[in-house]
Amino acid sequence: MKLFDTKSGVLQEFKPLVSGKASIYVCGPTVQSAPHIGHLRSALVYDLFARWLTEIGHEVTLIRNVTDIDDKVLEKAAERKLPWWQLAQENEQLFANDYRKLLIGSPAAEPRATGHITQMVSLIQVLVERGYAYEGLDGTGSVYFDTAKWEKYGELTHQKLDDMESGSQDSAKKNPQDFALWKARKMSEPESASWPSGFGPGRPGWHIECSAMSTYYLGEQFDIHGGGLDLRFPHHENELAQSSAAGHGYANYWVHNGLVTIRGQKMSKSLGNSVSSGDLFGSVSDKAVRYYLASAHYRSVLDYQPESTLEAEAALSRLHGFVSRAQRELRETQFSKDDELALPKEFVDHMNDDLNIPGALAVIHEAARAGNTDLDEQRLSQASRRWSEVVAMLDVLGLSAESSEDKNLEHQALDGIIQALIGERNTAREDKNYERADQIRDQLLEIGIELADSPAGTHWSLN
């Protein structure tokens, strides 16, 4: 497998530190508010990475953190007049619910920042002892990373220190680009948002949280660090600097997923164009949302239009329609599905090419089209092979069609009604009452039911 490493800026062959294993750390959400489309796309990207690495033989350990203490969490909690921990818990549950809807697999661990303060304080102490961190010049007990001391600062985003966007100008800092490792407690903040340390009471900075948690679970060096492109600077740049300054090898590969635009515009609160999870899940199936979020290459921009999820639903329905049709028509024949059939080479090549999901989806659609033609022309052996391939490829992407045994009662009832109409249509055709036969077909088509006639009979599917 090859993946694009942000740090080197080139496509690289994935070579894990330990053969047959893959360790991944993903920056999860800061739970200041409910999830939006950008959060869900990012989570899905790394779920797909984990699925594919598992498929090609790796034992994957995926860690996805939760930032439950942060300036924004405290600000939002104060606005809503809630304890900060209650706000964080409520929003964390909303994220968990959406992850389940999208069939995003559970990580090996999902650490909260507040559960790893000890590790963060220890890491800060190492940086102070090595001369890369200093206590604030104002004497309050805050601790900062000294960016001027770390000569490689800027290596992830390929920037020079003097050209970088400056952080806040603060009399406590030596340089504007220096960033907080430990924030001394402010009297305006709740006491519960403060922990003891050798520097005085306070709370960790955002960047030190991920460095400490990733190292705790995956070791001082691991395979892949992932996250959204918006985290590349300053968050990931700062992570890399402080972890490297502490003597850690840290991540071998840095992977970043692209951002989401809304009708071609950058998503922002100021424009009021954020798309919530409710907007996504409101009118289509959960798997259609998964299909849509995966449909653009993970490094490219995903543009949201209100009709985007409807188009995804239609595309996925075509694939599921073929699976259902093949299952119906081939179940009682000698050409039953071969569950051991290997994935098509074209699909594997696309997935190994920096997780090219759009290319992989094109292979699935082509296989389904060819399979339908095979069924039409009674090439049952070829149809069975296509059926097996489509089922296997959909399963890899977490887009499997439900089997006939899984169909709910409503679907069974609908099938009974449609079969009765198909029977009436067949009778009309036998009586050469083509007007009535066409009327039944057109009425079904108007409500999204498409009929397909073949030597094996007439079958219906959702259009």
C-alpha cells in the first residue's frame, strides 16, 4: 500500500514498524459542540484506512482521542451555564451516536484528555529538563514550548519560524510563536477545570494532550498520525515539535484528510453554513451518508450540496439492487455465490493507491452493471462471479447490502403488494391488454419502483 505523507510531501510505500501490525493515532473531536459534516468525514476516513489495512493483513491498533478540556469547551459551557464536564459528556455522546450510524468501528481505545493529565505533566517536565520549555515570564505558573530552541520547528508544514503565522503576543512568552504546554489556572475559570502540577494548578495545553496520549497507547514511535487538514498547523506542527524535542521518534507517516465546502464555500460559523449531522441523516439511509462521505478522495475537498446525499442513496440502491436480484435469481441454481472469491485486482490497486475510494467505487459499479447484463442474458456463471465480487467489495467499504433474511416486515409487505401488481401486469400482457400493463409499470415507476423483465421472470428494485 502507498499513502501520501504530508511531512515528506510525496507518496510513500507503507512500511510498518512491526511487520503485520499497523498503529494509528487520530485526532478526535474537541467536544465543545455537536458533530458536523467535517467531523464525520474525518472519522470515516480513518475507519476506512483501518478496514483496508486489516483487509491486507495487518493487525490494526487505532487510537482516537476525545479533547474534553479546552478553552472552547469552557467558553461554550459558560455560555450555556452548564458545568464544563456535562457539556463535554453530552457532546461526546452525540459523536458516539453518529459514529454508530455510520458503522464506524470502535477504536482500540478512545482516551479522554482529562484521564491523562499525569502523562501530560510528565512530558512537560521532560521538555523543561531538556531545555525546550520554560515557565512563563509573568510568574503565573504557565509553561511554554520554546520554538526558537527547536531548530526543526516547521518541518511538517515546510515553514520557517519567521514566516509563520504568529500566536498571541503575550508578555509571558519569549516569542509570539511559542505555545502553551501548561496553562495556569485563572480565577475566572471553575476550580474543577484545574489539576495540580509541579508548576502550580492549571490545565494542559491542547497540543500536549495528543502527544501524551498517543505515546501512552502506541509508544514513543508509531506508524500513522491522522487528522483533518485544518489541524496540520498549528496543532500537528506543535505535536511533532514537542514530541521530537522530548526524544521521541513519533509518527512515521502523517496523513491529512481534506476539508468540506458547502456549495463551493468554506464551511464557517460566520457564514452560517455549517451542516450538522441532523442535516445529513434526515432524508436518506445511514449507509447512503457513509457512501457520500467516502465518495470523494480523502485528500480532496468534499463539496456538500443538498442533493448530494440523495444522489448517494440512488447510487448505493443500484448496487444493492443488483445484489438482491442476483441473490433471488441465483439462489436455487448451481451458481450460488462463491464466498472465497478474491477481490478484483482493479479494486485492490485503487485501495492500495493512497486509499482511492472513488476509483474503488467505480470498479464496484462496473461489476454491478456487467452482472445485471449477465443476468439479462442468462450468463449465470459470470453473473455469480460478479455477485460475489460486488458483495466482497461493498463489505470492505462498510456498505454491504442487507441479506433477504435481514429485510424488515415493512419491506416484506411492500414486496407482497408489488408482486400482486406484477401478477396483474403479467395477466394483462397475456390478454394483450398492453395499455393496462403499461399503466401498472408507469404507476410503479412514479413511486420509485422499477420493473425488470427477463427470461427468469419480472423483478422489481428501488430506482
